[in-house]
Amino acid sequence: MINVGILNLTPDDFFKIIFLGEKIELDPKAVAKVEANYKFLKEFAKGKVIYGINTGLGPMAQYKIKANSELQLQYNLIRSHSAGCGTPLPEIYAKATMLARLNTFLQAKSGIHVEVIELLKELINRNINPYIPEHGGVGASGDLVQLAHLALNLIGEGEIWYENKLQPTDKVFQKEKLTPIKMHIREGLSLINGTSAMTGIGMINIVHAKNLLDWAVLASSMINEIVESYDDHFSDGLNRVKTHYGQNQVARMMRSILQDSQLIRRRADHLYNGKTEEVEVFTHKVQEYYSLRCVPQVLGPILDTILNAEKVLINEVNSSNDNPIIDSDAKNVFHGGNFHGDYVAMEMDKLKIAVTKLSMLAERQLNYLMNDKMNQKLPPFVNLGKLGYNLGMQGVQFTAVSTVAENQTMCFPMSIHSITNNNDNQDIVSMGTNAAMMTKRVIDHTYIVLSIHMIAILQAIDFMKFKPKLSVYSRKKFEDLRKIVPKFTEDTTKYKEIQQIADYILENKPKFPLEG
């Protein structure tokens, strides 16, 4: 059981709740603050003009709303903005959106009734997830359209994910004995105003990006074993003189994987031994291609980018991103723009570039394995059958290349693609949810590229008969993956096996041994 409301939520918490189904409980102190915040607003609002309570919304804020219409305004807001289109968010992303919104409310700065957080908790714990279409929000007054669909479900309307299919919300609530929320003061505006969709999606992206980074380090280590590379390019001596955290961490990870490998060469044993005076042409490369030799320098900045994005998203998900801010401690209501999503949008743009670069490294390493003229030790396309008659991995390389090319095309930053809308009230917007969703697609693609790369690595290890000489950790992963895709010599369809390896990579985060 994870307590939410006082301690900061992290990507690890999201992983446990979203992927592992761990239940949550609301911290009593946080609940008490939410209740006190609501009571403060109820009193403070009397006789005052407060946006979204007794005014219209957006550019129509100049219109005063009569007291007998204030609560209906909240319903109007939810229903009118439930206008999203396109593919629904997968349930894990919809659930992450709901968790992010709940945590925002627990900051006690939104003036909402306690029944809102209680219903959100129940939906999360029962794995009943909102129907949220992919397209709609521009990420300026927050994720208005996406969060409106969440709010629509909370008032018992629309459709909701239940038992892995979309069902009418009112029927699901009846079956589960759940009561829709009511409007008390500003629940409609609080529910749709904020960055919780882009942030929830972003937190899942962080989880996946960290996993992909670990698998890319493992793949890079194993391909260095295949080519029997020298050890100094991931050594402490080389990397510590460049003081970037990511580079040194990636080098440490490689050393931990390869510490007991019988294939990695010590340069001192081969080139510093004084026995090369008569050699004119070295049969073994003195330095490997950059995609093998520069792994710490390529994956290092990717790791640093992931960690910075993680820091920003942790700040965002544990902040209040409502408008106005109901501050019962300061006894005031502050109007402003905490709903603006540029913090998340810019980090998602940087993250998708980083993950795309990761996919490019994997594709270049794959190309090295495919090209016998480069590696000078493997058959073309790691073909373990009859050359000419069999085609090996020639076909799957096309998939990897085309997928990486699509990643590269999607690297245009969404955060600078502002389009004025809302009668020019929203004259600069973040496009944060679009940025987060494009990052999700890049991540999905990269799982496929890494899957193809890992299959090629397995084939290369078998061709070289290197399994007994692999490091203990590499050998264990080789054996695990070979259970999914056995060694093949004949040409068979590979699309199902590619997806099976991708699923395995997604579900099994590497746990590297400690460096000896």
C-alpha cells in the first residue's frame, strides 16, 4: 500500500501503482488539508469575484455568472470540453493521468470537495480507468480536453474502462456501488485545469526510458563481447577524466556486466607487451567503430537527459497546477498560469530526442552485425543457414531502419509549435500532451528496434560459439532470450518473435551485478 498526499510521488511509485497494481491510501493529514481548503474557499468566495466560480471561462471571464447558475456552469464546462478525438489513451496512461490529478488535489490548493479525492482513490484501486482520447489538449490552460473526459467519468457520464473494455460509466458505477461526484463550488474547473495528462503520460515515459537505457547498455556490452573488444573504452581511467555523471555511470554499468567476461581483451596484454615490432597489419582492430567504442559518450548524455526529465516531472506531479490557486494558509486566492505545461513539454521534447538517439545507436550496432565487410567475422545478415539460399536477418533489418527513421522525423519539438486559439486568450501554448504522446510513440518504436538488435546479438553469439565465454550476466540474459527465440537457420516469419522479445524487454528491467 502506497501512501499518497504527503511524500513526493516518484516514477517508481507510478511503476508500482500502474504496472504492478499496488493499492494506494490517502494520507489523513493531506485529506484534512483538502477539507480545510474547501471550507476556506466556501467562506472566502462570498462577495468576491473569483474566476471560474462566478465568472465565465477563458476569454468569457468578463461575464458575471448568477449565483443560481454557478454549479451548472461547472457541469457545462466538463461536458462542453469532452471533445477529444482519436485513439483512446491505453489504460496505463489513463490511470497515470488519474493518479497525477489526485496527487495535485492532495496539495490542497484547488478548493475541491473531499469526495473528489475519495472517488479517484477508489477508481485507481479498482483499476477502473477513464476514457481519454489522444487528441484535444494544447497544454496551456492545462490538458483541458483530456482532463474533461476524466471529469466526465467522475460525474458518472460517458464511457469508462472496466474489465478491459469500454462500458457506460453509470452502469459501472452501479455495479461497483460508486457514487458520482457533485459540484460544490469549482470542481469542474479544478478537474480539467492542470497538467496532469501530460505529466501522467510523462511519468510512464520516464519509467520506459530508464528501462530502454539499461537494455541499450546491456546490448552494447554484449556486442563488445562478440567483437572481443579492448576494455579501456569503458574503463574508469578513461571515463573519469570527463566528469559527466551519465558517461561515468554508463561506463560503470558496462564494467559491472563485463567484469568476468572471457572475451573482452586487456590492451596491455596485446598491444603494450612489446611483441608487436614485426607486425605491419593488425588482424584485430586497434580501436572499434564508434558505435561500439563510444557507448559511454553516446548513452551518457541520454541518461543525463532522462534523469533531468525525471527531476522536472517529479516537481510537476507534486505541485499544484490549478488556476486560481486556493491558498488557505495565506488566506488568499491567486490568479495566474500554473496550468501552463512548458516544463513538461520541453522535457518530453528532450526525452524523445534522447530516446531517438538511443534507437540510432542500436540500429548502427545492428548494422555492424549485419555487414560482414565491417565486422569481418560474421556471415552477412548473421545468416546461420546457407548463404544465398537463406536470408538470415536481412528482412528484419528493414524494419529497424524504417522505425528509426520515423523516430528521427518525430524529433521536431512540439513545445515550440504554439498556435494561438481560444479567441487569442491562449496566445502561447505548450502542446505538452502532444509532446508526451509523441515521446510515447518514440519509446514504443525503440522497444521494437532493441528487440531486433537483441535477436541479431543472439544469432551472432551462437555463430561464434561464444556462449561459454560470455560474462555470467550476459550468459543469463542470452539464455532467457533464447527461450523466446531459439537459434534459427531456416527462414521463418519473425514478426511475432520480434514482438515477444519487445514484450520481454518491456517487462523485465535488467538488474546489473555490482562492479567487482
